[in-house]
Amino acid sequence: MVVVKHIVSLSGGIGSYITLKRVIAKYGKENVIAVFCDTLYEDGDLYLFLERIEKILKIKIIRLCSGKTPIQLQFENRFVFNSRVALCSKELKSKMFNQWLKENYTPKECILYMGIDWSEAHRCEAITRNYKPYKVEYPLCEEMMFKSEYFEELKNDGIELPRLYKIGLTHNNCGGRCVKAGIGHWLQLLEKDRNRFIEAENNELALQRFIGKDYTHLKRKGKPYSLHQLRLDKEKQLTIFDFEECNDFGACSCFSEVD
């Protein structure tokens, strides 16, 4: 008889934590495995969050890492990643997870779980297709709950809210510097964590000098739009960002791409 393991992809975000809780409650922690893929580019508090999860749930999280950061990948590929092309999610997360999965379990021996909720249900089709013949489930897509409710659940569990959520960012990944983020997200990062924004701005400028082309993470009105220019425009009020731009937070598509 094959003992099925329930493998939860733990990103460090609130959705993956709640998913892990739901799966453990249903199948028991002895049958559940939590896997975290480290980009080496995360906010320091994310690692503390993982430690708190281990302590509260009394589990040990498996950590995978390629040894590279998204910045290193961009230099290697001589390209500034953006919302359309970003190898970091594939190389640092999906590929690592997929390799570990194939080395340890057959499709009959496990079920995969992703922390995607109903608001991002459009991502499920690509993930399900890319991980075939492994079965993937999305417990939070069956719940009509908002992120604020999950935050309250986290508080009730005695786990401190990760720093990036505290300052108002939407995602707790890549230290708030996800290359797939939209103008709204970067404006928010500039306001809430200016030093972190300037770090990302300097990295983008360094990549441009190294490559010799003005590639940018963002586009505005169909044209390349650098983080440096965004900061100047915002701080000197050289331009007015419209409603759509201010609400363009973008989203990481991690685990949507595998070989």
C-alpha cells in the first residue's frame, strides 16, 4: 500500500502558511511535508516567520536553495527581468522544487498544495498543467476569505505578522522587490521602505551599465520606465500617476513555470 505524502509549497506568504495549517489539520503533520525555496533575496523577517511556523506547528521545513539570487541571475543572463520575462521564479523556485520532487516522490506517492486563494485562481490552470502528472490542489480557492481574515488567524495562532505585511505591502516575497511587481507596488515600497527601494533602483542601474542597454523592470504607457525615474517623478511630483497605475501591484508567478 502506497502512503501518500501531502507536500505544501511554503513561500513565506500568508496564503502558504494557512494552506499548510489546513493540510495538517486534515491529514496530520506526520503525513505533511513543507518545502521552502530560498531565493537568498528575502526580507530577514521572512526567515524568522518560518522559524515561528516550525515552532507553533511543531514541524521541520525543508529548505531548498540554488545558491543564487535574482540579481545574480540577471547579470548572468545580461537582462533586466520584468513582468513579462523573469527567470528567477523558474530557476530559483519552480526548478528547485521540481527537481527535489522527482528525486523523492513519484506522482502516486504524493499530492502537492499551493497557497493560492480565490483572488488568484487564474494562476491554478498553468500550475496544474506544468506539474502533471503530479496532482496539485488549492485549498484556499475553496474558501471565500480575505487576507485580513488570514492575518487575524495568524494573530490568534500566536505568530507575529511578517514585517512586509506590517508596512502594508501585498506580498512577502523577495524583500518587496519582486521584478514582476507593478508601478503601484513600487510606489508603495518607495513610501514604506525607501532604503529598500533605492537598493533595487541601484541594482537596476548597475545592470543597465553592465549590459549596455536601458532595460527596466517596469513599463509606463508602453515605454521602459526605470525605478530611478519613478522615484524622481514621485519625489519631485514631475508627473501624476493615474488610478490604474497606482493600483497596479503585479504578482509573482512563482511555481507557474517548470521545465
